[in-house]
Amino acid sequence: MDNPNVFQIDNIPYRLKEEHDFQWLRALGKVFCVFDEQDSGNICFGVEKDGVKKFVKYAGARTIAFSGQSIDAIETLINSITLYQNLQHPHLVTVLDHFETDKGYAVVFDWFDGECLHSHWAFPPPQKYIHPDSPYYRFKHLPVELRLRSFRSILEFHVHVEKMNYVAVDFYDGSILYDFNSHTTKICDIDLYQKKPYTNTMGRLWGSSRFMSPEEFELGAEIDSKTNVFNMGAIAFSLFGGELDRSYSKWDAGEALYEVAQKAVEEDRNLRFSSVEELALAWNM
């Protein structure tokens, strides 16, 4: 990786592999925060104008954690706009605008006062699990009733995804935003979700291996509702259990829900729930 350079905008520092023109941001407001460590090729900004905050995702700059080409990051970001439009939902962040710049592409979202449950740039593992300021640590120490409400929001959105004939790809705890004041949950970063039918053409698909099903590592495998069932089950073990340690001793949401989560993450896809909707019905019994 090239040595990153430190730049500033509105007195907020950020790092890139090389300088990039962000003058177009001025029209959107004053920058109050920057997220520069995503491995997607995007750099993101929090901006405020006339008391209204917005979140700006931009592709085109040479970001420090991205090993690909900027043109590919731009294409992915442009393609994601259709996903946000087709899958709009109360539990999904809202796109307000999108436009081309001289050297890239920007998507503007409504600001949500949530914290990312996998803020790897601030709390890399193992700090994520043990640091008292880590959003994940704080979430895990919430009453189980609040965490159950959050997970139901995640399930509701993915039942919607399923009904719209899409599959979730690259959904992990870094896609979950939680507002600790209002106790509301939003989903972000659905940029790689795919229209069904979808076949694994990569071997190892995009995503965090902590949440991926066996077929997401298998070239030619069908990626479908049962794949997403596994994904939801793995998320449940992250929010209520020991993540990859799926023993009952690490679980704190009761035996009945433990059995539901276990069925969801069966290695044999034929033993899982047939759909996210079926999983959600079992979870809410």
C-alpha cells in the first residue's frame, strides 16, 4: 500500500494515497467528520448546512485501504443507487441525491445518528469486544430486550429484500448502525446486494467470513434465501452469543431462540429455514 498522505477539509483531517479535489463538497455544507478507512474504495463525509446534517459517500479518490481501481469503486457506487431506490425501507438509510463530479461520483444520504457496530478503524479486534467505548461492546451490554428489537429490525428489512427478489451480499455487523439514544437501528452499505437469481462467480464472495455461508466460498453455487438465512443466523450469534463460538454457554437470548439461530446456521443448507421470512416467523413465535 502506498504511504498515505494527510489532508484537511474544514479543519478535519483525512488520509488518502494522493491529493484529490473536494471543492464540490462546499455546496453541501461544512464537513464535521470523515471516514477514510473503508476497504470499498469510498471515502465518506458528514456535512452540515443550515442545521441539517447529511452523509456523503464518494468514489473516485485513492483511499488508503482499497487495493482496486477507482473506476471499479465508482461503478459499484453508481450501481448501488438502484438498490437503495428499489429496496427503500424504514430500516434502510435514505438516499437524498447523487451526482457526478469531475473525478468521481457522490451519493448523499440523510444523516442518521447511529454508530457502526463494527467500527474497525476506531476499535479493531480485539478492542471491538473489550473496549468499553466500542459500539459493539456497548451494544452487547444493552438489555436483551433492546437487542431483540434491533435484530427484529434487521430481519424485517431482509424479509423485504427477499420479497423484492434480491439477496443480501456482504452484510455484516459493519452494515448495522445503532442509535444508543433512540434505540433505533438502520442498515447501511447494501452496495453489493444482488438481484435473484444470483450465482457465485468468484469462489470467495465479498464479505466478512464471520457471517458467510459455505456456498459463499463455492464457485458456481446458488446464492439465495437460504444463504441469507445463514447470514441472519450468524448475525444473531454476534448480537446475542459468542459470534463464531456458537455454544449455548455464550448465548443470552433463551433456549428457544438459540435453537432457531442454530437451525439458521446449519452447514447443510437443506437443514436451514427455507427463507428469511420463515426464520423471522420462527424467531417471533
